Amino acid sequence: MAHRPDILVVDDEAQILRVLKASLGARGYDVRTARNGLEALEAVDRKLPELMILDLVMPEMSGLDVCRDVRRHAKFPILVLSAKGAEGDKVAALDAGADDYVTKPFGMDELLARVRAVLRRMSPADAGGTTLTVGDVVIDTEERRVVVAGQEIKVTPKEYEAMKYFVANAGKVLTHRTLLQTLWGWQSADQTEYLRVLVNQLRKKIEPDPQKPRYIVTEPWVGYRFVPHGEDE
């Protein structure tokens, strides 16, 4: 029997719970539901899901608080649902450990694509080796080389560290703060100009058209997402 990934859907809107349970269940997922943050934490205590789909705005305990609590002891991916205009909430959730977000109202095709992408990232093909390979991008961690579409790209040490981090988190939204703290340290968390310059430099080197980036995609007001190419979808 094929494995059916276990997904916990958390939302205070009964209609959304019904729709997601039916839609995800019809596509081969085992779906559990929780109506609020406290129920979600109880469900996680009973059994760790392989993915949590988490509404941010709920009574009593917000999705942001749930995310923070979960991240104290578990690493399964969290996909947050965010209302339009709540950019600050999305950034806060991503910084608290969420892996991706979908904006309400959302299309089911988009949500399903994000679910597949998040679950796919949990079992990278080359984990533990001396290379990171995602689509047509290869990072040789021993030789500190970057290869894109079969061509070696000459990068600076900081550009190499950025590419390594992007590829290791391919498909995941990375906030400005997360990238700045990872690449420059906590004291540079607000120096967004550093990141803008670095991303522009990388785009000039790896993008077929830097004005229309395919790999390092901007998530407006939030951060960046590294999109792999050349892999089977």
C-alpha cells in the first residue's frame, strides 16, 4: 500500500476544514483537523504530522504562537494560511519557523503545489553527501564550486554561502531577516541593502535574464524564494 502522508489542518473556519480534508484526502493524504491552536498542539502531542497547514488568525491562540510552540520540539514543515494584507504576520511566521505561506483566499491548485513542494523538500536526494543538487544547480561543498545548468559559476565567498543556503532551502520562502542573520550575523539583521546588492550580483551570474529572474525569485515585502529548474515535477 502506498504511503499516505499525514497532514494536520488547523483553522477556525469549519468550511475550510471540510474543503481541505476532502480535497487533500482525495489526492492521497491522510488528513486530521483542529479548530484552534490548543487543539492543534494536542493533536501534535498525540502524533507528529508530516505537514501542518496552519491558519494565522485564530481566537484564543494565534497561529504564530502555535508555530513558535511547535518549533521548540519538532521540525516537521509548517505551511501557513495568511489573510491578504497581513504581510507583517507572514514575515513573523516565517521567522518563527514556518516553511511557506499561502494567501487567503487561495486556489486549491496553488495550495496542492505548495504541499507537494514542502513534502518533497523533506527528503532531498543528495542529503549527507559532498554535493547539494537541486534541479540543474549543483553546489560542491568540498571544492566550494557552484554549477548552474552544467556551467561553473565564479562566485565570491559570500555569494557561495548565499547559493549554498538558497539551494539547501530550495522552494522555501526565506525572509530578509533570516538571510541577513545567516549570512552576516544577528547584528546585520536590518541591513537590507547588503542583501539587495548580493542578490543582484548573483542574478547577474546565474540568471539567463537578470531582469526576469527564474532562480532567485522575490517574494514582495517578505524575502526571496530559490526556485529549482530542470527537475521532474
